[in-house]
Amino acid sequence: MRAVKTAGVLVSGLSLAAFGLAACGSDDDAATATGTGAETTITVVASTNVWADIARQVGGDVVSVEALISDPAVDPHHYESTPRDVATVQDADLVVFNGGGYDQFVQDIIDSTDPGPRSVSAYEILVHHDDVHTDDEHHDGEHHDGDEHGHGEDEHGHDSEHEGGGEAGHHDDESDHDHAAGANDHDHDHGHGSANEHVWYDFHIVSDVARAIANELSELDPDNSDTFSANAEETSERIEELEDRADEIRATTEGIEVAQTEPLAEYLLDALGVADIAPTEFTRAVEHGNDPSAAVTAQFSDLLADGEAQALVYNSQTESPTTQRMREIAEDNDVPIIEVSESLPAGMDYFEWMHSTLDDFERALTGA
């Protein structure tokens, strides 16, 4: 995705060979860190403020959490590490990142460090989740004890055996995965197919990430294991509230068609039963920072002008002249605009942010 061009946002590239020479920044630089100062025993570094907030929910006061990227003007897809970033990741007790190529700079630092720090990759957990579902489907409906889904799913159709994700600490290069398929290629049965990397919009996977973080923190600090487990359980319960809220909205939004400027909120659209009818060529081009062809742009604008798309789902964080033009067309034709973003708004935690986003979808799509 392309961020609005801001002078000095991206730092010039540095060779990985020089990374080991980098020194940590001062404590004053860690503006996003939380904890109890000298009493803090575990340092968690997250790629973005979204994953930092989830880590903070699980770790509580006994864990210090720092986000490498909090500025909404910075696009993690294209971010280049600073020496301080490298040292911060290398010195961390646990690294939590998105994966799937979204924040590849973190994966690169981990891969260049021997031994690498413990890590939790949300995308890796999602891919494992898909693999579990695929394997289960091959059993032709074979059921496990007491479970009508056949693999320990809860009422939302999620795999309860996947608690913790387990895949934390793996340092495989997720860039080999095809994560740019676009929303139109998505399998709407929660078997993610070519997985979209914007994992934080998949509520269940966020819950799994919280459990994985709790597992890692418990190994690092066994004395606080019960606290981490309880916090992860509370996080999962709050995630279930989001899922229940999405289910309620879905009763009135099922089958509605919208157009996204980028394949950002794909998992949320699935949860609401909403279809993205934007041309895949358009969303792929915008996501990769390219200009869609004139023909594809005209096709997208027609969806708005003709009223076929009942709303424009607009990434307000990474605008371009093309997406701004689509917004103007939507406004001219009274098509509701639903803004989505890639980082936590100021003053909100993850749950407040997602509830607010669900409210925006409900208002725009149902008039509620």
C-alpha cells in the first residue's frame, strides 16, 4: 500500500551487515512503551501499534511494550529499518509482528539475527489456521468427541484447538505466500484461500495471537503465567463480543455489495456477509503503489456512479490521487463512504477501534 508521501518518513536502506553495530535508543525514545520501569522483566517489541496494543492487553503491567511504527503516515510495507529498530528487535525478549510481507523489515531483522528472538507472527498463525481447516475437510466430516464441527470449533466456526497458534518463534520467510490476491479472490467460507495479510481485521486470528503471546510470555516468566493466561482469556472474551456484534450486523448486511479502494478490510467484510465487487486489478494496483489502468479505473468509478456498489470502503491512511478521485465520485453520487485504516487511532485501544469501525459499517450500510 502506498502512504501519502511525507518528507523524511522512510529512512534510507542499511545493509544487514551493519545492523549488529547499532546501539539502542534511550528510554525516552520508547514513547509507546508501558510497564513498571525497573520492575519490568520482559521487553516486547511490536511492529505496529495494533499488535503492540494486543501484546499490552496480554502482558499487563509486568511487561514493557514498544511499537516500532505508530505514525499513520508510515506504510509498513515500504518501511526501512533504522539502526535503532534493528537493535531494539535484537534485544527484545519477544517480537510480535504481522507477517505476510506486511512488515517484512521485522522478518528481515529476525532472519539476520542468530539466535533470533522469540517471535509471534499473526500471518503465520492465520496460515496454520487455514491448514488445520483444510486438513479437517479432507476427513469427510469426521467428528471429534462432543464437537459438531469435527475439530473443536466454537459457535463462530473457529478452531478452539488452535489456542496459542503454536507457530510463534518460527522464522520462515512469509514473503513466499501469495498475499496480494485481492478481495475478489477470497473464499468467503473463512478458509482464507490466498491469505490476505491484513490479519488484524480477522477477529478470531487476533484472539489466537493473544493466546500465542500469553504462551511465549509464560515461558519467559513462569511466575506470571496465570496472569498472562487470564489476560489472554479476557482478550478472547472481548474478541467474542466483537464477533457477536458482527453477527448481529450481518443479519441486515448479508449480500450487500461494496467497493474497496484496497483489499484492506476483507476479513471484516466476510464477517458482515458483505461482498467486495471492486475490480481486483484496481485494488492490487493501489495496494502496490501503482496507478490502475484507465479502463479499470473507469470500471471502478462506474460501480459508484451507477449505484451498484452500495458503499465505498476507503483506506484513509494511504491515499493517492486515484483513490481521492474515487472518493469524490462517491460523494457526488451520494454513495456512503466507510473509512478504514491500518493503525490505531489516537486515544483508542484495539477493541474501541473495531467497535467504532463496526458502527461505521452499520450506519453506512443500513442507515442505523
